[in-house]
Amino acid sequence: MSIIDREILSLCRQVTADVILPRYRNLQHGEIEDKGGNDPVTIADRESEVALFEGLAKLAPGLALVGEEACFADETLLDRASGPCWIVDPIDGTRNFAAGRPPFGILIAQADGGEAQSGWIYDCLSGRFCAAHRGGGAFLDGEKLIARTTGGERPLAAISLSFMDEAHRERVLAHLIPHYALADIPWCAAEQYPRLALGTNDVAIFERTLPWDHAAGALWLNEAGGKCARADGGPYRVDDGRKGMIGAASPALWEQMARLMAELPGD
């Protein structure tokens, strides 16, 4: 495990122990709010983002900070994503965390030029730690990882219909779903990306692709030998504001889903 991986892991463990888990199944009245569209935020999200920012600032002083909660308060902070920056989701899977159930985790990426250069995924309950560095491979708990498929007769797909407009949702239901066995949606990118590389799921569709949700995971999946990219084959950039992405355990599974999506009636 590299020095930076060890430092990020230590920071995630500390913030989890000091800030996140003391609030798990222990949130009080007024400590959960709705940002709109069934998108909750808790006091633990805000407090853990501050703690992560403080730790990351010590690792790389002067590097810009782009966090989910900070950007919700001030959308102009997203402009920082085009340059050298840390990108942080302090609790990915807040809907689960607020309901007192797993999964949820911490997502951190270091980006430059609009692309993630390194990414880390930490599962707050199990301690599972995923790390990736552009051109350097993907790692799971310090061991190099090669993505694997489920090996089933029909690919197992996690198709999230959230954030799709009704017409597009109906087209997806009619045209895509017959080709796949359906997996449950964990409502947590920190869980979904590992599922795609660890033989649990074969393919996933992401409609909303905010940088704190996907910068770390998309890089990690690609470095593991899977494929994560826009449906037109373009790379995921943290600063382009586009919607829609496919993640898959192998390039072949990605190509199959991309072809089917290109054939969607009316799209």
C-alpha cells in the first residue's frame, strides 16, 4: 500500500470512528434534512466533510476542496473541479445512513484537468478500502484487483431509474430490462462500484453523475480492467456536468449495454 493510500485510509478510519459511527442509528430530531428530491443530508454529513477537509488540507496544502455539502451551499465551488482538487463525498449513501441501515461509505478523489488521478472508497462498517491511481491499477485492501464478472447466463444489471424523466424511464424498462437479470440498487456508489468489480453485478447505469459520487469509483473500475464511460464512449470528466454513464465488469459487457442504449426508441 502506498504512503498516500495509508494516509487516506487512516483519515477515513478516524473520521468514521470520531464523527460518522457515533451518529449511526443515533440521529436526533432536526439532524436530518431534505435537500430536495428525496436527497437527505444529516449533521454527520456536514461534520464529516469538515473533518475530511481538515485532514486532506494537511496532506496537500493549497489544493482546492470540492465537497458535496459545500457545493450544495455554494454551487460556484464546482468550478474548482477543473483544476487540481480534492473531491469528497463525506457520507455516500446518506439515504441508507439516515434510515439506520447499510451500505454507506466515504468517497475521496484527487483530480486535475477535469479527470480523477487517484480515488479511494471506504466502507464505514466493514472497513473495506479500495484505492486506484491513474495508470497504476486498482487495489482492494492493499492487494491488486482485476475485475471479474458474475459468470451467470444473463448479465446481472443494476439499473437505477431514479433521476430519469418518465418517458426515458419507460423506454429503458421496455428495451433494456428484457436482456438482463436485475440486481438490487444499493443507493450507494461506494457499494455499487465494488459490486461491479467483485463479481456481484455485471453492469450498472448511472443517470446522475455528480463528481463526488463517481470520480473515485469510475477511476477504480477502469483501473481494475472493467469499463466506466459515458454511453457515447467518452471518458467521465468531473467538470463537464453531463448526465448518464455505464459501468461494467468488462469492456464486452459495457459494449453490450452501450449498444442497447443507443438503440433506445426515441433517444
